[in-house]
Amino acid sequence: MPPALYSRITAAFNTLTRRHLEWVFRVTTRSPLKVVASSILLVVLCAVLIATTRFEADIFRLFPSRLPALQLLLQTLDWSGSAKEAYFLLEGDPRQLPAEAEKLVTRLQALRLDDQPAFTRVTWRVYDEAEGQLFADFISYAVSRPQLFIAPQDMARLTKRLSPASFDGTLQRMETDLAGQFVGSMTALATADPLYLRELILPRLKAASQALDLDPSSPYFLSRDGRLLIVIAEPARPIQDMVFARRLVAGINEARQGLAVQVSCAGAHISAVLDEAAMKFNIQACILSSLLVVLAIFYTIYRRLLPTILLPLIIAVGVVLALGTASLFLPSIHIISFAFMALIVGLGTDYSIHLYDRYHGERVSGVDMEAALHLAVVDTGHGLFTAAATTALPFLALMISDVRALYELGLLVGLGVLFSLYATLFFLPPLLIFMERRFPAPFRPIPALGMRCVWRYAGRYPVWITGFSMLVIAIGSVSAFGISFDGELKNLQPQHSEAFLTQEKIEQHLSLAPRQLLVAVEGRDLGDVLRRTGRVGVLLENYKAAGRINGWSSLGSVINERNQQLAIVRQLKSATSGRQAADAFEKALARRGFETEPFQPFVDALADFGTVSPVSETEAVARMAASPLRGVVNRHLIQDKAGYHSLVFVYYKGQEFDQGAFFKELASIDPAARATSVDLVSSQLANSVGQSFLLAFLIAGILVLLLLVTHFESRRGVFAALFPVAAGSAVMLGSMALFGMGFNFMNAMVLVTVVGMGSDYGLHIGHRVGDVMDKGSEERFVQAGRAVLISALTTIAGFGSLAFADYPALASIGWATNL
């Protein structure tokens, strides 16, 4: 750019800025009451807007649902009801668990809110005993069609049970069961399946009913070691009704009191309430602690009570105006975005510090009140105006992101910075005038805080200081290449909340595998969807046989497809002699003293085993959906306006399952099939966040550069503002890598923050010292440097409070920004 044009552009912008600040100075000193009244009106209007804003705590709402993997994951949670379910984990003496679980279930079923049941369903066993006859009817259907439900690998066991030689022993077992504790519905079950063929069918159905590693011999949702029992309930209202959710959690806490076993809870409603409480506590603690530290720093250095008291008011006004304005652009605000308040405590006080430090310094040097105030508002205010713009615009640049976490936080912090600047400009001058007139006191010199030594040592040993600085920057730059990215979403959740710990316990003790992938096969024709699901099942069975996955589950894992049925039919025909087996069974009944009539449906079915043929999978699904085992169908098959969605769950450990290769094979079998997993969601989110962040970083960098170019009359000033940004970024990234810290979906915004904040410090010093070195340069450096140091300390206090939050999403922002 030609020097003449560069100078004209710089002069034009600086003139406009100074005119604006002159106007601010006039209205705040001549009409302070009007300024305060107008400000109060704006705050009230924004408070009304905030009161009508909806706040939410669902972490998935922070990320774009347009991503294919996340979209399918959210759809699946909605289809299956997992997003609405509550989980109760009972731990204790295995002998007490069933009885205590029944007590808890009875209390949960009796829990009512607004004269309505709090839960629409409470499940803790494979089937509800109240549906005993329906269960017996389904078993009768299933055992008469073994080709549908018996696993091909269990044919040898089936053949043995159908052998006449085993009939007497099996009937003797039935006598014992009927004479023991099993009564009532057991009679119907015994007549429907006297040979216990259900023992070859129910384990498959039970394994497919939940994504849990349960004891296959227990009628309850019991862990294999018998020490954990899980109860699953579905709340009557959606998670969006937070008033209901809070009352529900209160009712749950009352329901689990007095039990002889430990009961912990998890689920969407519980997580929302507990996470909301945890986040509120963390955010309030962060804001309060950072505010106290900031006020202590300010008062310790300046020893003035009224300006110190004004700081919380300025911060509050900035926060309220930012939230109120943001509510005009956002349909709802995520509660984690309230972290911006802690950031504003640090960032918003910077302007008060610089303005008051300049005013105090001028008064110490003998300048009268009005002239000192004019210098503070117009001259120092010029630097503050540019600094606020270079801080706010990088945050506002994050609004281009489709990642809600970045969009909201960028909007709120950007607005908060700008409103904090104007709150300082409009409130601090009238307060200083009031303080001087009502409470006059001498202005004592402010400690240099080591800035004089910095100036002198930098002048005496420039080569050594430059060399050491470049060495540190070089080490940081090299180390920065070792930084990592943590894409695990659960690492952003509160680590000590009951819901999180319970979910972790379920995954550790009841999960089939550490990781899970889901495949959706979709279409409008049920028969076609089930056939395609069967082909996916064949592929997965090959993966399981090769040891690449732990297991899989779909309707195809409990209902045999046509080719499997044909193979079983052939074995049945060769293993049974039809009518002869039925006659042998009737004779065994007579020998054991049983009447034949109650068992006649089973006898007839046994006689037909030699002539059975494949059964429609659609028929099998319809019969299962009408039975107490409907949960198997509900979990794996969804019907909506778009058609049928057959869900296939894949369980795996880690690297041995090559997802890329699997997706290629899946696409060759069924190009229309969709897939999702936590790993896939994290990968797609990482790409989305990376693209949004890179674009925002570039835009922020360009905007900051343009602002600095229009502020300084020489390129030396621009360099003085930007060099600390580059150096600080390199050392920050290097330090994060050396300390084992990495980026995640939340603290990725830190680099954008550094672009804006990092340039402020150099800007203030460059603005005050200028290009020409004279006798007053040292004093100007001391004044500006001291204000920069105090501002840095208050910013560290604001961000640093986040570092100690129990919420990792907040803590990661605090640690990364302070570095």
C-alpha cells in the first residue's frame, strides 16, 4: 500500500474514533443522569428478554445435527426411547436384589406428578408377570416353529431334546418345577412348552432386548456376577420439560430412600437436572471467585473504594446487555455458554483498569480533573476502542460456525466485550466526577510493579533478552507439533455427577463391549428391509468369527432368515420322525400321570416337525411385537412416516475393528445403509469444528490486522501488537503439548481468543509509547505496562477460575487460555 494512502486511511479512522470518544466524554460529563437513566432502561429491556429465553443443558445440542453420524445417533435415541429412559442401578447382596428391586419398581410405578403417573413404563425383567398368558401364547408359537427362532448352532441341542429317550427326564423336571415355587403362569408355560425348548430361544431374545451383558439364566436384568440389577423406566414427559424433570428427580430421590441396597441413577432427565445443577454451581463458583480476586487486585493497587465497587456493576451491565441482545438472535441458550460471564469478569475489567490507571496517573502528575478525564476517555479510550474491537471481532467471527458451542460462546463473549467497554466509558467518568466532588482525597503515586526495571533492562541488554525470547519461542514452536485433539464427547461432561458415574459403571460392568456402532437399514417394504438386514448380519457374523467384533444384534439375530430356516427344516426332517415322536411323547405323558389334552397343541406341533416349511419373517415380527417380548422388536425396528428402520447394533473393543474397511463392505452390500458410532460422530465433529475454527481464525486474523493498520501510523506499531500474539501462541501450544494437554471441541476457540486478546497488550503499549523515544517514553511505558500487567492478572483470574471447574469443558477453556 502506498505510504500516502496508508496515512490517509489511518488518519480518517483515527479521526472518526476520536470524534466518537469526544462525544462520549461530553455526554458523560455534561448529562450523567440522562446517561444513567438510558442505561437502566436498556438493562430492564434486556432483563425482560432474558426472562423469556429458554436455557438447556443437553450437550448434544451444542453440535450440528446435520452431520450424518450425529443425525442418525440423535434419531436413534429418539426412536428407541433411550433419550427418554431413566436407569436405576441396584448394587448389593445378590439375595436381596430382586426383592429390593421390586420395592423400588412399586414405588416408581406409584409416583405421580400433577395427578398423572410419572413413568409410562417401568421394566426390570425379561417379561412382565402380569402378561403371563401372553408370554405363554408366544412361547407356544415360537416352539412350534423352531425354524424361526432356534439358532443354527443349537440344532444339536434341539435334536437331543426332541429325542424320545429324553422325554421322561424332561417331564420329571417339569413336575418338580410345577410342585415348587413356580405356580400360576408356569402351568400355562409348561403346557405350551413341556420340553423346555424355550431355553434355546429366550437367551437369544433376552440378549437382543438390551445392549447389556446380562445373566442369560435370570428372569431379571441381572449382571453375570449377580451383584448388579438394572431397572429401566420411561418418564411420562419429554426432557424439554425441565420443571417436570426437576420434580421427577426429587420423586426418585424419595423413592429410593430406605432400601437395603445402593441405588444410583442415570438417564436423560436425571443428567439434565444433575448436570444443570453441577454447571450452575461451577459457573457461579467461577464467577464469584474470579470477581473477588479481580476486586482484590484492583483495590490493593489503587486503594480506591468507589471505582472498585463500580467494577461488578459494569460487569453485570455488560453481561445483561449481552444476554438480552443475544436472545434476539438465538431461540435458546445452552447453559454452558454462561461460562462467558467468567470470561467477561476478566476481559471486561481491563477497560476500567486502563481508564482509571491513566486518570489516576495524570492526577498524580498534577493535571486537573477535567483534563485528566479527557485524556483517559479520548486518548486512552482510543486504544481501548481498538483493543475491544480486536477482542470482540475474533469472537464474533466464530458465529460463522455451524457448531453451536462456538457460535453461542463467540456471540456472547463478543457482545459482552463491547458492552463492557461502553459500560466503562459511560459509567466510570460520572463516578470519578462524583468521587472527586463528594469524597476528595489526595492521589498518591501507584507502584510501578517492576515495569521501570523491565524498561531499563530491555534497554541495556536488548541482544540477550531478544536471544532468550527467541529460544523460548523456538522451543515452544517445535513442541507445538506434539499437541493432540481429544474428540471424546463424554470427556466434556461433569466427571463427578451421579448420572455420569452410574453410566460409567453400567459401561464397565454390564456393557457387551467398550464401543458400539449402529447400522440403519431403511425402506418402505418390511420384507425387503428384513432381507437386507439379513445380508448385513451375514457380514457381521464373518467379522465376529474373525475376532474383529465382540458381537452384534438385530432382528436377524433372533429371527432366522429364509436360507437359515431351510437349513433347519432339512435337519428337523432328518432328526424327527414326525408322528412317531408325537406318539412317544404322549406315552411319556401317560407314564408320568399327565393328561394329554392340555398338551395337545404342542403334541400336534411336534407331529408336524417333519413337514415344516419356512415362515415369513414379517409374520414373526408381528407376533413378537404383540407379545411381552415386544421390546426386542421396538429396539431393532422402527416405523414412522418415512417407512421402516431396521437397526443393527455392533459391539467392538477398538483398533481390531477397521471401521473404514467395514463401511466399504457395507456400502457394497447395501449402499443405502447408514451408520453411526461415537468414534464416527467425534471424527465428523472434529472435521466440522476444524473447518469452522480455521475459517474463523483466518477472518479474525484479517480483521485484527485491518484494525491495527487503521490504528497505528507506522508498521512498527502493528508489529508491536502482533508479535506478542505469534510468540504467545507458539509458547501456549508448546506448553500444552509438554504438559499433556490437548484441544477439544470447546477449548479450540482459545486460539481465536489469543488473536484478539494477545494483540491488546502490545497495542496499549505501542499506543502510549509511540514511535518516537523521548524523556517521557519511560513514564508512558511504566503507566501502560502497569495497566497491561494488572489487566493480564485480572484476565487470568477470570479464565483461571474456569480451570478449577468440575466440568471438563469449562476447565479446558480456563487452562488453555491462561497458558
